[in-house]
Amino acid sequence: MVCSRRRVTPSTRCATPSRTACSPPGSTTASGVNFLFVVLVTQFNSVFQALLVLSAIVFSTAGVLFGLLVTGRPFDVVMSGIGCIALAGIVVNNNIVLIDTYNVLRSEGRAAVDAVLETGRQRFRPIMLTSITTVLGLMPMVLGATVDIPGQSVTFDAPSTQWWTELSSAIAGGIVIATALRSSSRPRCLS
């Protein structure tokens, strides 16, 4: 019986022969952001507005770190990372709705400042309501509460809440910071 021993080098460590399966995680994220950028430029016909939407991801990431800092939780790559991805989708969607409303009002012939004010008037309440209700809905998980309905008791920091606390803290903190920064900066950037 002949055994062939293959020398393991960094280029042969991957179990599959495909190069894309061995690509570093950062390149996958960069590819996703580039694809999102192309879609946004196609939708808005404006590089500036696409960059404005993507800047919300930066704001939300700062919010994730703030939320984890306030709750005293570590940045766990798995659950906090999933929270970052989910949060990016939420804040990008809110920004798309805001900028699309602005573009519709501009296409109707309104002046830039008037369109910004009307966009704020139309979209501020729905965006704030969804942000507030999302954060309030996540608060039991942020606090690590476990509700035992048959036993009529509430306990905090049970072992089963450890993972979900990091995820919910990341999303709730990110929404709070991204909503505050978006509400103050987007109107100035659009006008």
C-alpha cells in the first residue's frame, strides 16, 4: 500500500479546490457592499445618493459598538456579526425610503429645500415609530429576561439568553445611533 503525503501549505489548506471557497471573509463583505453600491447607483442614478445610503452602515456599526459598550457585552463575531448584518439591512432600507421620497418630490418640481422639508414631514414619524418599536421589542432580550408563563416568573441572565443578548444589544444600539444620526444629517446632505 502506497500512501502519498501531501505537504500542507497556506494555498492547499482549503478542503475544496475552488479559490472562492478559500477567500478571506473581508473580500466577501467587500463584494457584497460593491454589489449593493451598484444596485443603489442603478436605482437612484446618483453616486452621491448611493454613498449617502451606504454611509448609514458606518453609522449603524458605530451604534453596534455603542450598544455593546452600554450593556457591557463583548463583541462576539457570530451573534454581534449577525446583528451588524441585520442592522445594515434595516438602516439601508430606511435610507432608501427617505431618499426615494425626496427624489419623487424633486421630480414633481419642488425646490430642494422644500422637498427636504416635505420628506422629513412625511417619513419622520414612520421611521421613528418603526425604530422605537423595534428597540422596545428587543429590550427583553437586551436585558436577558426569561419569562416563564406557566410558572409566572421572570428571571434575568439565564444561560440561554447569553447569545441573544449580544445580538439584540447590537441591533438595538445600532438602531438608536443610526436613527439619531440619520435624522440630523440626512436633510442637510440632501439639500
